[in-house]
Amino acid sequence: MTITSDVLSLDDVAPPKPKSESAARKLHRAKTAYQNARDVKKALYANWRRNYLILQNRHWAEFRSTWMPSPADSEVYPILSNLVGWLTDQSVMFTVAAAATPNTPWHQYLEGLSDDLEVILQSNWKVRNQQATVTLAMWDAALYGAGIMKSVWDQSLEKGMGDADLVHVDPWNFYPDPQANNEMDGEYYIEVRRMSWEEVERRFPDTCDDLLSEMVYDTAESALDSDQRPTNTKNNQHTFPLSFSRGYPNSSTASTGLPGQGGKFAWNPEGIIVYEMWSRENRTEKTPDPEWDEETAKPGEKAPEVDVTYDSWRVLVWSSDTILLEAWSEDLWDGATHPYGRFCLEDTGEFWPTPLTTHLAPGQIAINRLLAAMQQSAELTGNPVFLEPATAGISQSTLTNRPGQRLRVQPSSMGQGGGPQWLTPPAMSSDVLNLIRFWIERMENISGLSTISKGKAPNARAPESVVNQVQESGFVRVRSALRNLERVLRRLGGIEAQLIIENYTQERSIAIVGQEGQKNLVTLRARHFIDAVDNEYAPFKYALIINAGSDVPTSRQARVAEAQNMFLTKLIDRQAALEMMDVPHWPAIDARMEKKEQEAAQAAAQQAQQKGSKKS
């Protein structure tokens, strides 16, 4: 909905409510924390920008003259692409186990709920394409050191019923506590987003009118700046744009006027900057005194209450000087934590570890410079500088050894004959190619991906077992990154599961497509995961395990060989072997083989019976 003067005038907007002193203090504290985190984080931007340009193969983009050769061999991109490909090669599996006494009716009931929750998580992973969110976080980790993800409840999904989802957070717009070493030990984390007015209305229907009133009446732009990726063609530093400007652009006469005078609004397409801050704060509640002795108490005496202080997380969402949302995390889901997760390839104890691209960049820059020198030499050889005599001698201006250039010199310096001639360029060293190969090998060593791991055939013919061993030795770091991924997904998956448990308050049906293409439908009742006890609702307890492949061989060939070996040695049965090898339609194959085995056994039994009857 685009708001214009036809549907809204200044007369329709109530004056802004006076802000309480506590709200002003909260905003001041939040803005100060954001500015401090942003100032510290700015030191990373030069490295981040260089990493991004190198990944885009734009090493010469900003400082190279147009006439100079600018070859750019992309070694960083295939390395990172292969690494992300190996990290996402295996399927992510969710396992939910109920926390209850085994072999009891209550445990059986909770096991059914656990199966339903597991199906929903697995379905959301496929239907919501959450793998794409994880892939973006992996690229961010390679470029910026860490990828940020977030578990949210999106009310716009499922035709307004809402559903849990996993979304990507741009590292350029995420500001952790400068003292934080990870996503758990910081005191606050801030996310900045640009939203359209329609999105603000959808997400904050109760407070959006206060923001609109402030934008209309407040003449000061009291918000902060935001940072953007280098892909943006505009200036990276933007100030807060009012959603409604005070007149048409480049016009000094058209304005909104004073309150009560009417006027028109000019829509700003850049949107509204919204800040979301999660801070760790102390929360005090009254609880019964644990030292109170009921036996020594007087008749009718109640246990005294004492104040208990513990840390919890509070979310504060604001834009300009208007608070859009303020709540404790326990009011949003059962858990005192924030919704962010951080994935990094190697956790070195810093929130933004040194990115892998930063280690690869010197080698990529050296290769590009060597290639530029070789191409420059080839162009000078094919189109050398031309020397011609001149009585005035060499010009006093600075000259560049440019292909095709004509240089006028004194005849005496031309040697015998004094006629025009070509200037022979110096020969290129034969060690340049060896130096380029050296840098490529160093980059492969830094990334941990060998030539074989990148899909190239080895120079010498090697047995398949040797190739698999070489690949597996290089995949140690890949499995280490997968363990970090499992840790992050376990945290975010727990929040997503809790959002599902508490917010599935309406009946809904979930369509599931099986491996064989069969379609199943799971029907959930209202408050499906919450059991009523004494007219109160209590969610069931469970344990969530997520497997992303850190405990199995990374190479597909190695996984197949391991499954075959375990099947031949009878450590596993055929069904487990087919499942480990990830054979397409393996349940149908297993069923057909089992049917044939039963038919063969029956035929053998009939033959044995016939032979026995003949002997008798």
C-alpha cells in the first residue's frame, strides 16, 4: 500500500505521544552501543571489500589504467566454490528424541509428537529451501570470516497462519558486541535492515502509526547510518531517509506545510532503516524463599518471597526515535537466548575470524601481477617501441614503456646509421611460469583442497584407493567445518522447533513427498505439541540432534567403498548399505530384492520337498 494525500492527510495523524524518560534512555543506550560496535567493525571493511573484488575477479577494477594489460586468473573462486560444494554435498538430517521415561505410555505419546516435529523440521528444510540460507552463510564465512543466520517466525507464511524459518543476515549489517568472541558471550547484537513502509506495517501493526507521526512532524533526522555491500552502486554510507520528504525533490515551494494545513507527501524509495538489538540484561523475579521451613511455620503462614536475579535477553526494535517492539525472549519462545547463529570455517576465538579469502588474496594478486608482466612483455615484443631521430633530444615529460609508442631521440644515440629502429624489449625470465605454479600450489595448500579434490586427474596414474586416501586426508578440515555447521544448526534448529511447538495453535496439514515420489499428508490438530495439564499448557521436552555429515567420509566414493566393505564383512545389512550409498529409490530396490529372495527360498523349499517325497 502506497500512502498518498488521497488516503492520508496531516489532519488524520495524531500528534506524537510524548516519550517517557525511560524510553529516551533506552534509545540513547541502544544507539550508543550500535555506534560503538559500528566504529570498531569499520576496521574490517577494507579487507572485506578487497576479498569481494577478488572473488568477483575485479582485482584491477579501480586502479589499473585502461590501456595496460589487466589479466585476472581466478583461482580464489574455484577454490571457494569447491569448498562450499563439499560442505553442502551431504544431506542434513534432523533427529528428535523425547525426554521421558522409556517404555511408558507417556513416552510412546511423546515419541509420536517427536516424529511429527522431526517431519516438520525436515519438510521446512526442503520446502523453505533453508539449504540456500546455509550456502549463503558459507560464502560469507569464506569472504568475511563468519556467516550469520537467524531463526524467525514469519507470520506471512502458510496463508497467514505463519511458520518458522531460517533466514540469512548480511554480515555488513550485523554488529556484535566488540568484546564478543562468539554469538553467545556478547552483551548485545544488533541487526540493521531497510524495510518498505508496507513491511513495517505488517511486522509492527501496533506501533507503526507512532513512527508515521514522528516522520510527519519531526523535522530532525535522528537516526544513524547503515553499511552496505560493495555491490551497491551508490555511496556505501547512507544517512537515514525520511519515508515522507518535506516536499518534492528539487522544489522549494511544495511542502507538507504546518499541522492542519494539509499537503502532499513524496515517497522515498530507499525505505526505512529499522534497528533490532538483542541485549543481555538482568531480570528480577519473586520466587518462594528456598530456606523457608514449612514444618516450623505457623498455621496458615505462606512462604515468603525473595528476589532472584538472572540474565535474560531483551529485544528492542526501533526506527528514528520510535520504539516499534520491546519484549523479553521468554515472551517470544521458551528460551532465554537471541535468535542468531554464527558459522565460521575455523573458530579462532574471534567473532570475525580471518577469512580464508584473506589468506588466498596475496597469492591471487601475485599471479595476476606476473600474468600482467608476461602479457606486457608479449605486447611489447609484438608491437615494440619505435625509436626515431630528433634534433631536440628526448622530451622532458615522463614516458611510460607503452606498446606502439614512438620515442624521439638524438641521432647520435641511435648508433651507426642514425636511422629509425625498433627498441628491443628485455627478455622475460623463464622462472615466471614456475613462480605462477608455486603460488597456485601455495593457495591449494592454504585452502586444504588438493588438485584431486578440485576434480582434476593426477599427473601420474594412481590406484583408486590412493586417490580416495589423498582426498580424505584433505577433507579433515572440511569435516571440521561441518562440525561447526552442526553446532550452529543445532542451536538455530532448537529455536525453530520451539517456535513451531508454541505457535502451531491452529489445525494445519503438511504435505510430504517421500523418496519414491509418494505423497503423504500429515494433519496436525490445534496446539498439537502442547499437552493440557490442570488447565494449563505445558510443552513437552525433547532433544534435537542434527547430522550434517561430519562423522562419515566426505568423498562420495569413499562412502560407497566403506558401505560395500561393511556389507561384505556382514557388519551391516543390505538396507543399511543401500542407505549409506544413497542409491536412488533404494527402498523399492530393497523390497524387490527381498521379494526375489523369498521366491527363491520358496522354490528351493519346494524342490527339497519333492526330492524327499521321491526318496520315500
